[in-house]
Amino acid sequence: MNDTNLTDILEIKPPLELETGEGSGWALWVLLVVFAAGAVLLFWALREPKRAPVLPAPDAEALRKLREVWGLLPSPVLFARAVADILRLYLGERFEFHAPERTTEEFLDELHRAPQMTPPQKDLLGQFLEFCDLSKFARHEPTEEDCRRLHAIAVQMIKETAPPLPGALPPRVTPPQLTT
């Protein structure tokens, strides 16, 4: 039995005709609406400027931390250490010193060579840090009055060395008197 129907190649069927009536246009419209919505979203995302978070100025941040440190006043040693650390970090950020990694002597040596602070400020800072080192390393416990004075000195140093605000007048400098 030789079945020739199974081995014969069948004829190719002609392509199907698609209807081009009113019902087939809806898919095109949906596609256009999706494309337009995507284009609008892309335009909005690219148009909206990405703003970097505004970081507070080093002086404002240091003054904020000094306000918060008052909670440590019942522990004078911790208070003095915190105030000294805040001032060291501020000066390190403000004048690009590597304050936290340095000993007090190294820090003061680097500071004395830097022109950003006046000699009286440098001397006051040296006394401040040496006093803080006493409580840190020599087990000296400062009094509450000592702590308040340390805090006041730190605030004074930050305010005196803070960068001027835009549009502010430069600090008034009294020229030295010449003796004849």
C-alpha cells in the first residue's frame, strides 16, 4: 500500500486578509497615548534639576553641636572632651587641617604656621586645648565654671573664624600705630 497523499507536498495557502475597518484603529491610539505619556515623563524627569542636599556651614553645624553638648555638663570630663572635639573638627573643616588625627602639639604646630588665625586666637586655642588635655589625660576634673568658660571660648573661636556671609562687610581692622 503506497499512500502518495502523505508524501506529496501541499500547496501554500494564500495570506489572510486583515480587516482595515474602524475597529482596528484603537490599538494605534493606545500605542500613541502610551508613547506620549512616556515622552512627557521623560521630559519632566530630565527638566527637573537634581538638587544636592544643602549641608549646613561648618560654623553653623559646630554651634548646633555646642548647643547640644550642654546635656553633658553633669559629667565635666565628657563635657570638656566633647567641646574640644567639636572645636577641633570645626577648625579642621574650616581651615583644612587634619585635626582629629593629630596630637594637640602637632595640631598647634600646624596652626601656628597657618595665617588664617590671629596670634591671640592661636594663643587662646593653645590654652584651651591644653586645659582640655588635662581633663582627658591627667584625670583633672574641671569645675562647672571651667566647663562654662571652655564652652564660651569654643563659641567665641567659631564666631571669630567663621567665613563672612555673602554681602557682609569685611571685619574692621585697626592698623598699628607707628611710633616716631
